[in-house]
Amino acid sequence: MSDQRLIIVAIAGISLILFLIIRLKLHAFVALLITSILVGLGCGMDPNMVIDSIKKGMSNTLGFVAVVVGLGAMFGRMLEISGGAERLAKDLVGRCGEKNAQWALGLTGFLISIPVFLDVGLIIVMPLVIQLTHKTGKTLLYYGIPLLAGLAVTHAFIPPTPGPIAVADLLGAELGWVILFGFICGLPAMAIAGPLFARYISKVVPVGIPEGHVFVDERDHSELPSFFTTIGLIFIPMALIFVSSVLKAMIEHPDAFVQYLIFLGDPFIALLIATLLAFIVLGRHKGLTSQQVQDVATQALEPAGIIILITGAGGVFKQVLIDSGVGQMLGHRLADSAMPPIVLAFIIASIVRVAQGSATVAMITTGGIMATLIEGMNLQPTVIALMVISIASGSTVISHVNDSGFWLVNRFFGLSVKDTLKSWTVMETLVGLVGFGMAFLISLFL
């Protein structure tokens, strides 16, 4: 089949995904599967080969993602219900003082969103934002934007949140490098889009505490796990994964001891250790029985299941593009062009994000496309990790009315649509642009 036809089929496939999700309101999981089948047939694949590609893409992706996302969801849920996230917020603000509360809230969001979903993190910390707003007389966005920026950055940039986990798997990236670059690119993004931007936007949009808004009651300090226990549990899996990645990169023929260290840093094992510790330490502190801990873990898997299925469908789309020859052809075209893969990844993710709203869908769709483009390009592990950050950055920009996060902030902060665009949308765009700028800058030296 000619390259021209393959290009037409690929463009038509991406357009069809957006049409099915945006116009027909079809679930992303179903939309990705339908498009994968039609793209495969449109490229001249045998129907049986299409079915084989679907099975292979789903199994290859879920073999990793399902375990990691599932364990991460359980870990985050235990941190949430035990009060660990609340303790983190209170102690960071208390230690930094009222003068530096903006930076403390940004860092709080940054740390909490590593194991906990963005919306849950907002619900947990929002009472503290309300308290500071009432006490200091500042506007709500003065403290709210730094928190949101911190939550948004790690939600998109740093595993074990589902988005970067899924993209890393699709691209074959080392999670240790993704974590490292997620911190390096994410902290400046949080600082600029959070405390620095908040000082400006809080004057432009001087919103107060929403009337009649009800938030969860704060718990007494004695009911919460310690600060260092919470921090330790969050950093254990990331430290193990990072050490494992460094050892694999530096030691070509590891001895038995190093092999065990690398084993402990495998994402499966690292997250399993962290989750078991959370069950034991946080469950015991909360006074939960074994059955109650089991119930918490089961509840945590409900929202994770949707993300896992969408990620699996993204893996199917990737596999069909590879097996049909589209990926190889586009990869050769990209290799011959002057555009770096990191830039293209950001552009594609931004377009998909703006068109259909969901950051997760944008990341997974772009990850599937870019995985086919870089097939056979022999990119360094560090460059592939930076591509993950680039895709995450593109999937963050220009959150608007088709994004559920837009309406979450609109409702919690009592903003008009116009003011939500001025605050939340600009903040998200700053996170994406700064994150991409950092990733691109680092790539120039690798």
C-alpha cells in the first residue's frame, strides 16, 4: 500500500477518534477500539490479523498497566482515608508559616497528587485553603491556584499516577527517568503556574469564599498519621524505582546483590511493597480490621478500572498502527524531517487535549501514536522519558469547557465560566508550557 494512503488512513483514524468522543459522546474505550479496527482494515490488514493485533495490544499493555495502576489506586485510597494527605497539608503549611503558605500549598498539592487523584486531593486540602482565606483576608485564588498547580503537575508528570504510567508503558520508557524528569520539569512549572501566577490572578479575579459551600470537617491531629510516616510511604516506591533505573543504566553486569536491588525497584515490586506498608501502617493507625482494609482496596479499584480499560484500548490502537505499517512509514518520515520527536509529541497531545478535553485520553492517544513513530529510532532512555513529559505537558494545556477538571474548579471556587478561563485555564496552560519548555531544554543537552 502506498505511503499516501497510509497517511490518509492514519489522519482519518485520529479524526474519527475525536469525532466519536466529542460529537457522538462515545466512551473513549469503545471509540479507540472501533477506530483501531477500521484503521487496520483500511490499511489492508487481514481481518484475522486485526483481531490478533487487538489481542496483542490489549494484553501487552494491561500486563503492566493494570497491576501498577491498581496498586497505585489502593495505595492512594489508604493515604486518603487514613488522613495522611490531610496531615501532609497541615504540617507543610504549619512549618512554612502563613507568609509562605502559597509555596506550602503548592508543594502539598505536588506531593499529595503523586498517590491521590487530583479531585480527591482538592477535596482533602480545600478546607485548609478556606481557613487561610478567612484568616488572612486574601482572595480564594491566592491560595487555591498554588494548590491546583501542584495537584495538576504531579497528576500529569509523575508516576504512579495513571497518565504517565500509561504513556511510559506505550513508549517503553524507564519509570525511574520519568520520575526524575517529572520532578525537574514539574517543580518550575508548579512555581510559575502556582504561587507566582496566583499573586497576579488573585487581583484580577478577587473571588471570595463561596456562600453556602459545605466542605468535609477537619480531623484532630491525634487522628492523623505522622508527617514522616506519610512522606516515607509516598517516597518509598519512587526511590526504589529510581535506584533500580540508575543501577540498570550504570552496571552492565550486576552481581547478585545489585540484581536484588534492581528487582526491588521494579514498578510491580516497589508499589506492592508501598501498598502493603500502607495497609499495615495506615490501616493499624486508623484502627481498621482486615476486612475493612480489604473493602477500602476494593473501592479503590472502581475508578481505576476505567483508566485501565482506556489504556488497554490505547495499546490496541498503537499495535494496529504498528502491524499495519503506518507506524514504520510515519517513523521514517519523522526521522527525515527537522522536527524533534519531543516537539511533535507536545503538538499532537495539545491538539487532542483541546479537541476532546480529557488529559488521560490525550496522553494515551498521543502515546500510542508516538510509540509507532519512534519504533526503530534507537532513542536514548532519557530522551524517551522526556517524551513522556512532553506528552504530559501537551495533555495539560488549555483546559476548557470540555474538561471535567474545568467544571470541578468552577464549582468548588464558585467562579463564573469567564473567570475559570482566566484562572484555571491559564494556570493549566502555564503548567504545560513550562513543563514542555524544561523537557525540550534538557533534551538539547542529551
